[in-house]
Amino acid sequence: MSKKGKEGDIVKFIRNGMMIMGKVLKVREASVIVSISNDDAEALNLDTPFTIVSNKNYVIVL
């Protein structure tokens, strides 16, 4: 988990014991905003399919 993601990267991370994959929409200094599936958002009780993930908590897949 050492590389910082960039816009368009596919990343995976664990949230509430679930493995989630999503696409990086925006890069911040210490985190990224990730678009996830509507099903994953619903399972995580999120109102939108977007979530913020710390740079230390995801792995770049593609």
C-alpha cells in the first residue's frame, strides 16, 4: 500500500469487513475519493456510491 493512486485507477480496500473495489475519481493529499458500486454503497449504508479512502488503506489493482 505504498503507491499513491491517481484518477482512473481501480483500487481495493476493506470497509466494515467487506472487500470493496472502486475507481479513483479525485486524489487528495492523504486520501482518494472512490466511486463504488450501488450494491456496495447500500451494503455499507452509504447515501451515495462515493467514499473517501486514506492512501494507507487501499491497494491499486489496475
